[in-house]
Amino acid sequence: MASISDDLEKMVVSASSPDRNISARVSNYTEAKVTFQPGTFQRYDERQLSYQLARLGVLTWIAYQRARSAAYRNSRGISSAELAEAERPSNDPHRRRYEEELGKVEGEGSSVSGVLRIRTAGMMQWHVDIEPGTVRRLGEQQFLAELHSAFNALLNDREMKIILLKSEYFDLGLPRKWRDLTKRLTAATRSRR
């Protein structure tokens, strides 16, 4: 029987934007690559591109979650019905509150130069903000580099918030002082927006 980490390492997930001109491919857990159909990047303005990328984020996340569930089912050798039972919300109120909060975790990442920002709420609501003039100024390859840096920053931000959330519900050994400091820093960052 394969382990879940073996299956996740081999997992490759693909999705396309609603207009089918942008594709995302995720492999080895979180290595994401976004590509444009030839000759399509130049046709976008920032507003159109923001919309297509936000929808692509949602569609890729859904495909990733489905593939992850299939990998889990495969690694455990269980049926679809058994998987559905395993994924059912917990009866434990403590665990249920954790799962509810996990589904609402917000993430944010900005590109290296700051021209692009990605925000998510629960990974099912994506917002992509692109500074005006960015598409024409950067060109496709440089834009993709900015997009990938923003996405990686988003994943890092989200992962840190999930660790802190877990530490609130389960003993991870993080000192209370660190958790309190992180909460204060997060609140201060939000108030500056």
C-alpha cells in the first residue's frame, strides 16, 4: 500500500481559466506553474486578467482538493463511500470549530516588486490585484515571475496562519508569548490596510 506522501509527491493537477487561455499546473504538493496560450497575454488588461487569475485559483484549488482526496483514498485502500464518511465534519465541537476556522483562513501574498497581490479566504475566494499598466510594462515572462512570487508568498502566509491556528486548538509546543505576539502583529497589519 502506497503512503499518502508518496501519492501527493506524484500528484499533478491541472486547471484552466474560464476563458481557457491560462493554465495552472500543480505538482509535488505546491509547485505551481501558470502559462498562457500563445499570443493571449497581450490581449488582457489588468481587470480582465485579475478576474481570470482569481477564477483559475479557485478552479485549481478544487482540482487539487479532489486529487488530494483521491490520493488519500488510494493510500488507505478505502472506497469512495468510506472516504465520504472520513471527510464528514467531526461530531467533536472542539474539532468542528477548528475545521470551520481552517476553512476561513485568509492568505495574502505580494509579488517581489509589489505590482501584484493575491488574497484568499478559505482558498475558495480569490482576489488578484494588479497595478494599472503592469501588463504592458512587464510583458508575459516578467509578469509570470511576479505572479509566481506572489503565489509563493501567499502559500507561506497561509501556512504560517494554519500553524498558528493549529497551535490554538492542539498542543504544538509553541510558546503562548509567540502566539500572542503574532496575533498583535496580524491585527496591526490589518489596521494599516
